[in-house]
Amino acid sequence: MTGKRSGSAVAKAQAIAAEVRRRIVERQWRHGDRIPDEADLAIEFDAARATVNKALQMLADEGFLDRRRRAGTRVAIHHKAVFAIPVVREQVEQAGMAYSHRVVAYRQSPIPAEIAARLALPEGEVLVHMRAVHYGDGRPFQIEDRWLNPQAVPGLEKVDLGRFNANEWLVLNTPYLHADLAFSAENADRRDARLLGARHGEALLVLHRTTWNDLGPITTVRVAFHPGHFVSTEGRSG
């Protein structure tokens, strides 16, 4: 019972952090703004103050918030660029759920113009293209649409990415040198809705992330999260 309560508190803190982050990313709370006190946020989110404190500390650790005693919590003016790419399995398990994942598409394919521009590669270059769904207790947790560059990922051809999910394998095996990261709110298209069990047109938090090493672009991935889920970022490479 204690484990379930702990998992529930972590999930609640992640959900609160996701909403606070959304307000910052979408400029509802701007750089330098003081955000509401923990007590007010606890009332708004129907949560314990300790849970709110945990959520705000997550974002402070990521550089989104500046927390000072007696001065309150403000949106950071300079958001630090160091971040860690989370292992989705760990996120799911920390929320008290059983993890599983499924690869729904995997093939070599020429990159379209949008992906070529993101990776600074010639349009039509052939990379590995895959789509996967991550689950918590059998329910969709997040989906990813990923392009992988074998030239920058030695040994990729030997990896069974149906068994070892690409996110975790890359985090553990392919360090990056720099990355681009962007969040947006997008309406679920029919594929998103089907894979996430969401409504067509429902607003989703979407992450676009691209990483590079000294061999070139490693991967670019579009991650769409089921409504209410949260992504944490700090400094690894999947």
C-alpha cells in the first residue's frame, strides 16, 4: 500500500510540474514573473503542499524556476541548457505502473524535407524511421516518431529495437554533444488519437528533440504525451 501511495504522489507531482512547465513554455508565466505560492498552488491542484514543493523542485532542477527563501519562486530569466533525456521505462515505473512498449513501424526510409532541415542532412538520405508506443499498466503513456542516423550510432544494426526500446538504448549507449529541444501544444491527428487512446483533435503536449555527436545527428524524435502525462529533462541522449 505504501508503494502505491508513493507512486501516486510522484505521478501527481509530475502532473503539476507538467502544467507549470506548460504555462512557462507558452509564456503564460514569463521570465522573471513570480509564480503563485505553494499554498495557492496546492489549493488549485488539490494536492498536498509537499507534492507541490516536489513538482516545483523538479522544475528548479531543470532550470525553469528560480527558488529563493523569503523571495518566493520566479520563472528563471536564464534557463540553463543542460538537460537529461529521461528513460521512459523509469518514468512509468516511478509512477507505480508496469512498463511495456510496442514498435508499430520500423523501416529504412528517405527523409522528407522537414526532417532533412532539422538534421542538416540532404533531403532523401536514407535513415531508420520507427514509431513506438510506451505503456503504463497497459495504457498508452506516450508515443514516439523517431528517425535514427546509423552513421552516428555505431552498432545500431545489431540492436533489436523491438526488444530494447530506442529511447533507453540511446540514453545508455550513445552520449550526445548538443541538442535541440522544443515543446508545443498540438491537436491529436487520427494516428495520435488511435495510438494514445485520445480524442481526435484533443490538445496534446508534444516534444521535438534532436541530438548530435561528433559523427553527426544521432536522432530526431517527435514525442506526443497522453493528456496529463509529464516529461522530465536533464542531460542524457535518447
